[in-house]
Amino acid sequence: MADKFQLFRISLLQRAQIDAFENPRLTREEFLREVFSENWEFPHYGSRFHYRPDPSHSAREVLMGRLGRRVLTEENSPPEMGLEEVIHEAWKACLIVVDPTDHVDGQKASVEVFKEIGGPIALISALARCVNQQRPHAPFVMDVQPIFDAATFWEFARQNQGQVTSITFDFVTPNGLWSVDEEMRDELIELRKAIKTQSVSTTFKSSEGLDTDAKQIKDAVDYAETGSGKIRARARRDKTFNSTEKPKIVTLSEDRQARESLLDRAAAKWKKILGRE
């Protein structure tokens, strides 16, 4: 049986003012290490969710933890006990793998796809909201965006060449070492500084069809692909594209002979889980 993980980019947006008790010199890496080494609890869709770090499987390059909730299962007692209905309480949790380090492909998270407790994007977004709400005076606001494969957008553009009438980019203002067009990065940084924006939304429209091969479109797609934004597009004949529906998924195959737990396999294969193999 294979286990699947969805990839995310973690953006940390600088707050203009922080509490006197917070450490203003805290780096983004140090902040992430603090966040994913603490216990968190928060409500989400009527359930109480808990995040717990796993220090025994964490290392300098990667942090691991579990996010889960209580579940009630209905079973039946043995025949000698009348096959009566019995309610059991248990806990279900997904695995979260985080690279907190600050480099071109760092500050990423990979969340196990475990539909019994919720979708990966909903779960890690809820955790990010919890962190931001419970640490309102921290030096950073945490934003998490799914990483997608730009090839899926270019396939949409190829199939609808000259027919794409609208493209919307929702960007998180840059804050890391992501390898993207410098001119575009600089413009977004200036916007962040000038008006203190944390995100920018831009829509291109043309009833005659957009030129999707234009440099500005290519630069925007490259930036969004890093996990710093989302893309929505529409073409004639009601054809649509949404990057959040095209997430990058990593599959971790199980070695049946080894019989290792998922956590042990993840600790050994964390580079693969983070999309580096």
C-alpha cells in the first residue's frame, strides 16, 4: 500500500509591529522550528484537532509531527454478548513533514493525504490560522500555499491556444530565496513595503484571447509554481483551470518485507516526501 503526501510552500510575512515579549531577531527558520516543535489545539469543522511534534524523528534538516482528531467508530459485540452495538473512541492523525531551513527549495511542508480526518490543504491552513491567532504579536504571519506543477497550466494553455479569455494570479508577497524572476520579485517587494500588503491579486482579461506566451504570464506562472500563489483561468466553451486542483503529490511506496511504520519510512525518505527525489 502506498502513502501519498501533498506539498506546500510556507511563507512567513513580516509584521510591522511585534509584542515587546517576542524576539524581534527571530529568523524565519527559527520561527518555524519553534512553531512545529510546540503543541497546538484548535477547532475545525466541529472537531478539536491536535498537533503534536515528534522530536525522536526530527533532525537538523527536517521536523516531523502529527495532526489529528478523535473519531468514534461503531462496531458490534461478539455473538455471545448479543451482537450489541458498541461505540469505540480512537484517534486518527496524518503525518506532517517540514523543512524549516531558508534556501531556494526550503521552508516547505508535506502533509499526508488522510481523507478520514480531512484534506491536506484544509488541515495545514487551519493549523496556520491557529498559529497566527494564538501568536498575534509574533514577528511573522504564517501563510501556506499548495505547490502545483506548472506543466498542468501550460497544457491547459496549449489546448486552448488563443481561447484563454481570463487569467487570475493570487500572489503572496515574496519573503524567501525562491528562484524566480528578479524584476517581478522586486515589484512585489516594493508593493509590500509601500502599502503593507500581504497578498496581491491580478487578473488579465481579453475577449479576443490572451497571449499566454507573453513573458509577464510566464514569470507569473513561475512565481506561483513555487507555492507563492494560485492561478485560475478561463477559456471559451466554459473550460477552466484552477491550480489548487492540480497539487503536487508525492507517493511513498511501502516495503512489505521491512514492515516499518510510516513514520520510520518517512524519516528515512524525507527528501522524497519533500519532492527532492
